[in-house]
Amino acid sequence: MNASELSRQLLFYGYDEVTDYLKNSPLNRYLYKMFLNVLPQCDIDVPMVRLFNEIYYQCVRVNYDGNPGVDVEKRYLAEEEHWLQSKRAADLVFAVVWAVLKVKRGKTFHEECFLSQLDPLMGSNELGDVARTIHTELRYVGMDVPNPFPTLTCPLDGIPKFELVQDRTRSLDDMIHASVEQNLGLEAQYFELQEHTKAWMEVTGNYSHNVIENLVRLYDWVEDQLELIDRIQKTLPREETIKQDKFFKDLIGRIKTGNFEPEDALTGLRIKREYHEPDEQQDLEYNMALYRASCDDELDIVDDLKQERDSLKTQLADLQKSHEMEMARMEAKYKSEIDKIRKERNKLAHEPVVVKTPIKEAKPKELTLTLSEVAAFVKERFSRAGANEVCTMLYSKASDHGFLGEDTFKVIDGIVPGVIAREKPHQTIEIPQAGQVNINPKEVKNYTKEDKPEA
């Protein structure tokens, strides 16, 4: 575990799918469209969901920094490049972060300090033009930016925890460390403890009281808050244990007695302030604002285009089947005409006619259907598209087997018109008794059965 991993687990461990960012968020949909163009142009091979995770993590991280604005190039830019293994991808992340924070209304002190140090570094950012374009367009459309940026804290079970273990499966590095610890007379798991200590020290800004309290407030339940404090305490170096003892005892006491909430600067009353998600009313107002800003027209256009596309696909398939049927029909007709010409030529050449001895046909071993049976069944049951396919098959088989007479073509040609006639809507009027209807009478008289005059 290192500080980068620990910080992301605490502040914003991210989503697995990019669609989670696109729900009710015009800002994220705008960034998504921008990424579609920028990623291939800049040859950035990083999943889009990972870029979104990093952008939101950095925006959240700024407000939990124990040293706001200090060493931004190393602690933010270089760390991001190492995390993504791509300088260009890291430049894109901070191009978006810079543009979004610039547009944000009501910037915090931490955000102002961060931007004051990031501004000069944007000159060396390869995607500085992209950053300025995003900033200009966001300002022009008046895009809403989250205020504050919501955190996404990993459940406590996912936060790394240091604990002494007697028996466990050891990796090669662990066995090497254990051997060195034994030879040097160090405590068991000394190197593992140092790793946890270094990570927590960096994340908390050298165990800053304010940062620790903010991190503890990421969890709502008292049990989780106390467990997180216990994990931090276990990583304290010996010299820090005595130094921080009073602070942790006071913090634990306030949590157990329900006095952990911060005080309002004006009233002096303790207030409930959520750092990781807004309450239900804020959430509703935020979503409604995003919904009003969303472009419903675009969604309607997309639906219309999809329907038009599906309709054109259906028409194209029908045309293709009709074309295939017509080609098969033309080929059969062509063979029929060739056969007629061949017979005429033979007559003119006075070629002897070979009399074929009729051979008694054996009873077929397989089920056979006549052309008329197939045609009648297709007319009754098949759709027009299906009828076209059957006609294509029948023309082809008629050609293969030499049935090229006009009677054959007449039966096949009548299949599709028969289907069309069947599919036409018919209006049926049921008249139980003929005497109930007068067609175009000059005078209409209604009588009851009793009053009806005798004929």
C-alpha cells in the first residue's frame, strides 16, 4: 500500500463504468463528447472511466490537502503521471481539473491556493489549448459545477489495515523482509508497518489534526469513525504517539458523546456537515438543476434517428429479398428461352428425334410437395418478405430441374400478389337479418316489430 492508493480509497475510489458519470450530468456528458475527439487525436490509450475517476479524485483531493498549494508539480502532476503511466493522459486530467475549478463558483481557500500554483504550470501542459477551450465553453453555456465535489469513500473493509499476524502465506518480498528483520533484530513486520506509516503520514499531512478530523467525517457511523482512528493510531511512530495522545483521546471522546460535529462560525452551534454526499434536499435540487440544463432535444433526435435507421434497414432487407427473387425469376426465364431456341434449332437442322422410353417412376422415399401445394400454403401463411424468399427458391429449383414452362412461372408469379391481397385490410359488415338494412333509401322509417306495416 502506498499513499496514492490509500488517498483514492478514502476520498474517491471511483466507478467501474463510465455510464455512472453520465446520469443526469450535463457537465460529464460534455466532457465525454470532448474525450471522444481528444483521446484518438492525442493518442491517449487510457480508459475513459479511469480519466473521469482521476478528474473527480483530484477535485476532491484539493480540499483535503493538509498543505494547500504546496509543491503542486511534484505532489499532483508527477504523481498523476506515475499513476496513469502516461504524461499526456496526466496533462489531460489536469487540463480538465484546471478548467472546471476555474469555472466553479464560490471557490474554497484550498482551491484558490491550488489554482494559484497550477496556473503557471499550464504553460508546459501539452493540452493547454484543450484546457482553455473547455474553460471558455463551460463559461459560455453557464455549466453547473458540483459545489462541493462529492466524495466516494470506500467501505472501511477496503481501507488497508496494519495488524500483526502470526501465521500467514508469505510472498517472496515478505520472506526477504522477515529475514532482514530477524537478522537486524527488528520487530516483526517492521517493513510493512513502515509502509503503512509513510502512507498515512502523507495522506494526513504529517498527522494534521484538521485533515484527520475531515477524513474521519467521511464515515457516518460512530463504529466506523472509531475504527478509522484506531487504524491511524497503529501507524504512529513512537515519537508521534505521545505527541498526538491528547488529540486522539479528545477526538474519541467527542465522537462517543455526540459532540464531533463542527461549530458554526457565526452562531457557535454545532452543525452537521456532510463531506462525502449532500443531503436529500441538496441532492434533489442539484439533480433538478442538471435536469433542466440537459438537452432533451438531443435525446429526441437520437430516438428519431434510431427509428429511421431501423425502418431503412427493414426496407433494405425487403428490397434485397425482392431483388434476389427477381434475379432468380429472370434466370429461370432465360433458361426457358434458351431451351425453346435449342428446340427450334434442332427442328431446322432436321436432327433425328430421340424417343425416350418412359421409365416407370418408383414411389419416392421422401415426402414431396407439388408446386401448387407450396404456393397455396405460402399465400395463406407467409409474410411478403417470406414469400419473396420462397419464390427465389422456387425459381432456382425450377431452373435446376428443367421445369421452365409458362404454367410453372404462372403459379410462382402469383404467390406474392396472393400474399399482398391477403394482407390488405378488409371491411366486413355483419347483417344478421337482411330486412334491417336499406341501401340508399329515399326516406328512412324506423318501426318496432309491433308497428311494422303489413306488406
